[in-house]
Amino acid sequence: MKRVVITGIGAITPLGNTAEATWEAMKNGQCGIDTITRFDVSRTKAKVAGQVKDFDPTLYIDKREVRKMDLYCQYAMAAAVQAVDDSGIKGRIENERFGVYMGSGVGGITTFYEQSINLYNDKNISPFFIPMMIGNIAAGNVAIRFEAKGPCLPVTTACSTSTHAVGEAFHAIKYGMADAIIAGGAEATITELAIKGFTSCKALTLTEDPKRASIPFDKERSGFVMGEGAAALILEEYEHAVARGAKIYAEICGYGNTCDAHHITAPDPEGVGAANCVRIALEEAGYQGNEELYINAHGTSTSLNDSGETKAFKAVLGEKAYKAHVSSTKSMTGHMLGATGAVEAIAAALALRDGIIPPTIGYQVPDPECDLDYTPNKAVKAQADMALSTTFGFGGHNACIALRKYDN
């Protein structure tokens, strides 16, 4: 079986328009959440979000092509271009051995919303409506851009989307189906329709203070904050990466994929499916229990997720759960839905590289049901040997990837 490493990263997030800018903001505990400016929030109960700022798609996409892409696809392309450039892999891999696993939880909802308004007002529907809206088109466009003719998989598993994309890409390379894959996810759902939809199902916080809106594991948490953006990682077979002298951020060594089979939106309150998912990832990674562990938790700032996730970590790790470094970077980005897992995978890889645990900001009121070390408010210098990144989505989808620190 092949070893798999990360050789390139790219991101567009509420904290910055590159992966390194996002990471610097995370280390400094910056908050990317603020009052929504995309529409008139007087008509919505939820009023804050993690919006991408100062994004210029023409840095990555020809002006003529921008209008043919939904915003989520523009984000995906930007992150993929960054990751490919960062890796230096272009022109150094066979097209048929180069893949794309790029997902989205929702797809082109901005386009869907705008074109529905056109229909209502008896205006023409764009000839690009369908290819702009469909959830696979980011993967398709990225593959076209880089002539990646290997396996192409547009994952859609709600909030677990891009963790599953990274995990499935890891297995595809591990078992010899590709030499490298662009893996990640993208989302652009900060529209009035989506905000009202998520509010109606009681998922979003109605807190108006951006600093107390996304507060994972805090007793006063009241729902998640919508985020947006994209992230992409270049996953590459180890020998292929070494042969071309690629820099290596971290090694991916485990992946878990389970389902709660419990409820369409609520997680299993006991975290049984989540625990099984984490256990599978650790077993594949060969975790022995004596390695220092960092967990980038799903940590959505919802009551059931945060308590259930805490139970899951305890069920798998036992007393060692209390020694693990845990944090939720959603406290800074908001919940980026289909993009969140890839962003957090990058954070986990860079935490291993730099020996820094990013914080859970906004944490003030301890919850007896959430009693682990959540790295409150400030980053901590600590060299973890292994990192986990977990995501859990509507429909009961659970995903976990395990990474190891790479030493030359």
C-alpha cells in the first residue's frame, strides 16, 4: 500500500484569501465573523456570518469565464489554483494519474436563487443556469483547468463533504488508483434564502454579537454561524512526491466514514457513530495511545454536536481524551459547510508542521458536558505527533481523517 502526503494547500476563507493568511489569523485568534452585508438583514433573524472579504476571482479565472461560474465554483477554482501552484506539481504528473475530489454540500444556490427570481419576474433564464448550479461542476471545472483525467469524485455529504473528499482521495492514492489528487470543497450559501432556510430548521444562532456567536463547547452556545469559502489540498503518493523534490506538509494516515442512521438533522446525542468513525481512522493510522494528539473538532457551537462529540472522544480515547489538545476553528471562520473539512484539514496539517495548536475563541462559560481541553481563546505551543480532523453532517454523515507530523 502507498503512503500519502500533502504537498500543496490553498484556501479562500473568512479569515484570509490564502491558506497561509488563514493560518496566521487562526494562530492569532482572529474572528472572521461579522454582520452580514450581502443583503438586508432586517428581514432575517440570523444576522451574522463568516463572509469572504475582498475576493477577486480574476486573479484565478479569465474574466469571460467568471460570469459562467457560481460563486462557490469561483472559490473552488481559486483554492485549487493556489494548491497546485504551491505544490509545483503541474507538468510533473501524468494526466491520467491526476484526479480531482472536490465537493460541495449545497452547490450553486446563489445561481439557483437568482434564476428563480428571473423566472418569477418572467425574465430569461441563463443558458449557464444548469452547469452553474449543479454540485459536481466545481470538480469538473478544476479537472478541465488542470487536464486531470484520473478519478474525479464530487462528494456531497453536507457538513462532512470535504473531509470525505480528502479521505476518499487518500484511499484512492493509497490503493494505487492515482498518483495525486486535488481534494477539498467549496460553499457559497450566504444568501437570504439559505440563511432563512437554516434559521427555519433552528440550526443558526440568532446572537448578533459576532464575538459571542460561534462559541463551540461554551455553555451559552446557541447554534452555528454560516461561513463560506473553499479549500484544496494536493494529496500525493509519497514516492512520487519525493522523486520530484516536493515539500511535504504532513502525512495522511487514516480515514473513518460512518453514519449515525439516527435523524435527518440532529446528531446521535451519545456520539456513537462519531466515536466509531474516529476509532476507524485511528486504527488505520496505527495509533498506539502514546502519541501527543491534536483534534480539530467539528465543534459547531450547537448544543447536541458539541456534547455528543465530546462523548465520542471520551469513548474512543478514554482518559487520554483529557490529555489531547482540542480546538474548533469554526469559532473563527463560522461553519463553512462543504468547505469546512478541507479548511480544518489544512489547519491540522499546519498545526503539526508549526507545533502550534490554534484556539477556540470566544470561550467564556464552561459546560460540564464539555470538559476537555478546548484550547480556550489563545493558541498554545505544543508539538503534536498526530492530528485528527472530524466533521459530522446532516443525514448522520460522519468523517474523520488522521494526519501525522512529517519529518524529513
